[in-house]
Amino acid sequence: MKEVSECGCPPGTQVWVRDLFFNQPARRKFLKSEKTEFGHVVDTLTRLALGRPEIHFSLSQKNRQIHDWPAAINLQQRLAQIFPKRLTQSWLAVSHRQGVLSLVGFLSPPELYRSNSRMLFLYVNGRPVWDRQLRIALLEAYRTLLPKGKYPLGVLLLELPAEQVDVNVHPTKAEVRFQDPRTLCKTVTNAAQAALATMERQRWTRPLAAGSGLRAAEAPIQSELAPLLPEGVAASEPRVPTYDALDFPQRGFPTDEESRQPPEKLHQELGTLFGELDVIGQFHNTYILCEAPDGLILIDQHAAHERVFFEAFHKEAIEGQLASQILMITETVELTAEEAAWLEDSLPLFSRLGFRLEPFGSYTFVVRAVPAVVLRQEPLELLLELVAAGCKGVGSLGPETLLEKLLQSMACQIAIKAGQRLGREEIAALLQQLDGLDHCSTCPHGRPLWWKLTTGEVERMFGRA
């Protein structure tokens, strides 16, 4: 190096970096194969391009152009440049502004998820970050909508004054520290919930997100990174965002919502409600078959009833407690030492569930009242199930989250089961109850509640299309 000096860089200036490690690669022994390292380059460029849609990005290797993403007018256009249409066409727009805080982006509906969070692209003031707090805040909006261990997809661009964020807390700038993290995380959660709230209005008209027909839906879907990598570059090496195949085939699956719109307004926007579907019957005494204006609707009766119970229980528990029924003859339950210790600390929680319990000896409890809704079930067996489920999560769940988990387990235990025969009146009542829910696309554990097979898909199956 002979001289260091400042120079002007007007618009249009090109900066070339060549042979950066011509004599000794940095940490050479840690480098992987050329294909793997190029995969890392693609990953980095993708994250930069998503954060700056207004900039033209081009990637070449060995005099061959790999990617060319012209300047986009908005984030949606940039997404269309980078990812296949079937992946992003069902994503939800997020737009939220609160004072000096701005949040825009796109998120996937609950039926589109991954086994890891690598397809969650988070940005703070244009900088790609891998921030744990932001991810947790976003996942909070999907609670009870996704199966355990699954993550949504999306791109979120967060803008806030520079003085409210510290970017110098991580060697690679991947993490940041916020001046008011609690307010910020709450804003992210609310914005995501607001986006999810718009999905119910598209319940029957959502576009298909994958190939048509059962064969196409069952076929394994290739990695979403494949279109980004040149031929021969492996997409499964460590650190490369391989975006493993869809965990659920993407076809006419329902959406979820958190709006408080009355059924009359939803009817005007949807044109159809569950209660207005023509019931065909039951399949294997497990699925309710209904005819929709443009296809066939299959409803998992257990998942549907489970969601009905969970929403009712959750509302009562938030407002105070579930209704109780005092037992004429008290019962006793014996627990293990660990379960007894946990239950004694959690008695106020079980009181909100409708149980009245008192310690009776070392590991024994007296049951004086149970939730009124479970009188026809086996309340003591339910109590043991709840204690076992709660005791497992004692070290990692807060009281409200634990309450929610117990409500999920409670709803699952007392809901109608797969294989149970239902009469026409029972089916009609269940469909009417679904219309009054805030969430009606998944069970509380995140499994799909209903499925749509369009008329076009059926016609293609029989060669009529």
C-alpha cells in the first residue's frame, strides 16, 4: 500500500474488488468447497437485494451471469424477481406506522411454513439482522396457528431513528439492541396479527400455491434456493439457506383471521359461510364433506370442535375463569413428587381453568370442583393429563403461555374424536359455531382444520379440464 486518500464517488461510480485474498485466504482451513462458498455469496446477495429493492444487483461467476435483479419499484416486485411465484403469491402484505416507527413487508399464511426460520428475512434500517427478539415477536402472532417447531416465511423491513438502535453489539452486525425493545416487539406482533386478520376475507378464493391435482401436491417440492444457485452448486451445505421442501402441500388451504367482524359483514365479503355450505356427509366418520360454490370442502371434525372449545375456553379464562361445577362427593388424586410440587405452585392457574383443588397429604390433592363443560367426560383423567402436560413445560413457559397450552390440551381431550359418527343436526351446529370464531383455519396446535378441493382440480383428475 502506497497511499490512502479520499476520492469522490458520484452516482454511476463502479467499485471493483479483485483478488482480495490472492496470497492467503482468511482462515483458509475453515473454507469449504468452491460451490459451498459461492452458495454463501448467493445468500448474502439475496439478503442485500431484499433489503434494498431500489438497487440493481447483478451476480456473475467465471464470466457467466448468474443473477440479474434490476431496480424494483417496491418490495413485492423484488420478491417476484428472486423467488418463484408459487411461493410468494399467497404472502400477506404488512404495513404499519406508529410515530417514528415504520414496518412494511410480506408474511406467509399459516399453511405455508418451514422447519427452520431461514426464510424469515428481518431488516432494521436496511440492515439484514438475525435478531432473536424480533423473531420471537413475529412468532407470537402465529401462536396456535402453526404446528410445534414450524416457522413462517417472510420479509420485514423495520425503519426507526438511528439513535434508537445500537448496531455495534455483534461482531458481524447480525444482532442489534433497541432502546425500547418491549414496545418495538409488541408493535411487530400487532402488525403481523393485523396482516393475518385480513386473510379470512379470502377464505374461499385464495389462489393455489402449488401444482394442481393430487399427484402434483404429493410430489416433493424442490428447494426454494435452487433458482438462485447456478447449475452444480449444492444447496444443502451448512450455512446456505437451503429452505427445505414445503412441510405441507400448498393448495386451496384456508386462511386465518383475528378481526372482530360480525358474521353479516363476512358474509357480504365472502359470499359463503361454513353454516351455509351444503353438507354431503361424513368420510370415515372423521371428515365432514361440504359442497362449496366452486369446489369441495373437507373439514376435520376433531380439529374443528377442538378450535371451538379452545376459543370459548380462552375467552372465559382471559375474562376471569371457566365455569365450575362443585362435586357432591369430593375426589382425590395422587401425583408424583415432581407433579405435586408443580401443581401446588400452579393452583391459581387451575382455578382459572375451573378446578378447585386443595393439598391433602404429601402428594395427594382433593378435587372439590371441576370445569362444568367436562362433567360428561372423565374430569380426573383430564386433570392428570393437564398436570403432566404442564409439568413438562414448567421451566420454559410463562404463566399465560402455560395457561394457553393447558387450554389447548383441555380442548383436545373433550372435543369429538375422529371415527365418531355425527348426525346432521350435530354437523350443522358445529359449522354454525365455526362461523362465530375469530380463528377458523387451524386447530389450536396448528394443524389444518379444513381443506378445499376446487372444481378445476377435480375436473383435471378426470381429464375434463
